[in-house]
Amino acid sequence: MSPKIILFLFAFIVWCLFSWVPDGAHLLGGIVVALIVAFMMGDLVIQRPHLMLHPGRYVNFIFLYVPVFLWEVLKANIDVAYRVVHPELPINPGIVKVKTSLQSDIALTLLANSITLTPGTMSVDIDKDKSVLYIHWIDVRSSDIEAATRIIVERFEKTLRKIFEEGNKE
Amino acid sequence: MSQTLGLIFIIIGLAFDVFGCLGLVRLPDVYNRLQAATKCVTMGTCSILFGTFLTVGFSAAGMKALMCIVFLVLTTPVAAHAIARGAHRSGVALWRSSVVDQYAEDREGEN
């Protein structure tokens, strides 16, 4: 499948969900718009279409990544609420450096987003050439690169590598 | 039943939104404030939207609420990331009691 077809289907589904409940006129408009979008942007958005054909990746995404992500988001919120309500403001902030072994754009984006929404951490900048992320940490427990990497990054890295990078050679 | 559940989700969402706004007022510098704003406000707003979806069901408004959850989760961290990076690059200092700033150490030679 070429990237344009995949993007066409994706854009069309999003259009249908936004113009719920679907009827004839909406579907026709959606086909036209999705065709234009797919024709203009197909090769920009999806760079490795062969990865989209592995059902295992979707299973991993839904059953390994999403539950961990939701649980961490909940913990993050309770953590922030506790720190904000506590009269003495128990914060100990700083910007630390962590390493990552992920390479592809989408995996790095999701890793940075996950770090931002998980307890006490927020990504500030990324250096793709050195594979380094700069993380603002509200309660710095270690300024050592290895230890900080172990605490912050490894929760998500393994899952994201399984979803987006393994078997990338084809 | 789903009405009650929806109301519970909306109330939880409102509570976390309030905590997020409190964080904006109480925390000391722009980076800590962004932490409170992104985390609490993302989940609070998503929770309100999900409550709306439960209340109105699979109608036009309910589907749009679900789509908004997806877009919020994808875009809020990116916006926070951009603001934090921009703030640091334009020289906004960290709070005086901050422990380390390895980003500034690494960027010293570049400017």
C-alpha cells in the first residue's frame, strides 16, 4: 500500500467521525477533501508505510502502551495536585539530561509526549544527533545521566521500540 | 446510569482543572507552572469531555468530544514543549532554588 492510500483512509475516517452521523452529502464531501489531503501530503506524513501492515504493532500499542500511559497520567495528576495543595510546596526542580536509543521521528515524538504527561517530568528540548533529551524534573532525584535515564525514559522506551522500530529493515 | 457516571467524570475533571490553575498561581517559575498546567489541565479537560460523551452518548456532540480527547492528548505536550524551549532559549531563568540545569551547561558554547 502506498502512503497516499493510507493517508486517504485515515483522513476519511477522521472526517466521518467529525461529521457524525454520516449521510450522503457528508460522505461525498469527505471523499473529495480526503483525496486532496492525501494527494498533497501523503509522502510527508507517512514515511514507512510497510510498518502499518503489521497487526501486532496495533495490538502492542493498545494493550502495552495505552494502559501504562493512562495509569501514569493519573499518577502524574495526583502527584501535581499533592504538590500544589501542600502548604510547603515540596518541589526540587531542575533540568536533567537523559539518553534515548530511539531513532524514528514518531517514536521520539510519542516518547517526549509521554514524558511530558507522566509524573514530575516535562521535555524541554531534544537533540536528535546526540540522542539526548533535556527534561525538566519537578523533583530531581538524580542528576546523573544513567540514573535519570533509568527512572524517566525506560518505562516507555521498550514498548515504543517494539511498536515503531523492531523489524524496520524490510 | 451513564448520566451519573458522566457527571462523576465531569466533577473529577473540574477538580483537576482547579488544581492545575492553583498550580499556575502557587508554583515559582515558568517551567514548574507549565508542568501543573499541562498535566492537570490535559487530564481535567479530557475527563470533562469524556463525561460529556457518556452523558450524550454516540451523538454528533459525543463523537466530537471523543475526537477532541485524542487531539488534546496529542497537542498539549507539544505546545508545552515549545513554550518551555522558547522560554529557555530567550533567557528565562530557572527558580533560584533549582538543583541543576544541564541544558544551560550544554548550550553555553553555542551562543
